Amino acid sequence: MQKRMGDPQYDWKQPINFYGKVVDDRNQSVADADVHFAWNDLSENGTSSADAKSDDNGLFSLENRIGKRLYVDISKAGYYTSHRERIAFEYANPADGLFTPDSNHPVVFQLRKKGIGAELITSQYGMAPDFPIHVSRDGTPVKIDLLQRKIGDSGQMQISEIKPPYETWKQATSWSFRMEIPDGGFVEENDEFPFEAPEAGYQPVVEFKFQKGDTNWTEGINKSYYIQFGNPPRYGYFSVKTDISMGGAILSYGINSDGARNLEPK
């Protein structure tokens, strides 16, 4: 604090050194990955940048730069970039989580090698990636045809909800949301790359009931699942977003049309 008081630009004058390593999803070193650095500093644009490549051992570094916060982006053709990796590193302000570089313990970044993609039936329609649906708030179920991307008298999934009128949702104390796949089911997923559906473990009904004052109370849900339906079975990934104010939900999905559990897009 004394140094900052003596020099208002102190935070932007910190030495920046960084050491990293790129591996794949099997923890094998990835050579020749593209590394892009950008850091906040006192340059005319307020930001400077540099590029590098990982070596045969997946290692890369940035040394002898001056600034405040460093951003690191890793990519390589034929690989997916994990977005769960830490990409911002603070060198000046301890309150933001001060980063200390260590050449003996480089920061590890993971890429995932692309596999053989499948033709997926998706929720995308034109430029819209999602499928918004209207559902009655009184519990009346609607059927969703995921393959045809429509609501009708038939479909693989059934959705219902009990919600207050839009005008009074802020005062409401309860609501519920229910999804059912009668001849299949759901498996909750939290994978960054949901590319392989499980073979078993599917539950035909997923239901949420919320009562204000209970520990699980929330005004909105955003969930992702693997889904299975039909005979022979088809597999897919499926996400749903809804909240207490919505008369319906927003669906996002991809389904392998040939029955395989491979959900990696082409």
C-alpha cells in the first residue's frame, strides 16, 4: 500500500514471467500448440501481447515483461480447448489472487483431441441454437418431438410445470417443473465435452419442486443431461433452462440419429 501511495502506477509496473505446459486429455505432452499472451500495462493501448509455441515437451514461457495482469490462451488445430482452465493471472493485487510463477511447476493447460464426429440432430434452427417452448403454467403436459423440433400430439419427451401467473411471480412461494421420457430417461451430466452418452443408468422422470424457505429454493434452473429414448435406443445430450417467471423453457440438444452413443459433432 505504501508503494502504491508513492506511485499510482505501481500496479502496472510488475515483472511478468510465466511458465506453462500443454497436455491432452490423456495427460500426454502436446507440442506445437499455439499460445497467445496478453497483459495489461502502461503502453499506449493499455495492453501488450506476444505469441509462442509449446515445445516437444509441451512447455512454453513468457519472461521479462512488465504489467499487471496476464491472460493466456491455448489452442491447436485438431483439438478442443478446455474453458475450465484458469486463463487470467494477477501479478499486482493480492486481493485478486496474486499469482507466483514457478518454472519448476508450470501451469498445466489441457486440450482434448478431436475424434470422429457424428451427424447430430440438434435444436438449432437457422441462426438460433436453442428451441424455446411454451408450456401451460397449470400442469398440463406437452409433448416434445426432439427429432422434428416441434410440440404436438406425439414426441419422445413430455414436459409440464406449475407456475404462478407472470404478473404475480415475484410474490409466489412455490413452483415445479417436470420432464419425462417414458421409454428412456435422463442422466445428469457436468462434462465439459459431453461426447459419449452412458449406456445405462437413465431415470425416466426428472422433477423439481421448490417451496420458498426450503434449502433448495431457487427461482431458476439450468441443467444438462444425457438422454436416451426409443427401441432400439437413441442417445443425446440435452440442456434445459427455465425459471419461475417463464411460461415454458429453452431447450438445447443434440441427438445421434444412428443409435450410437457418440455425441461429438462433426
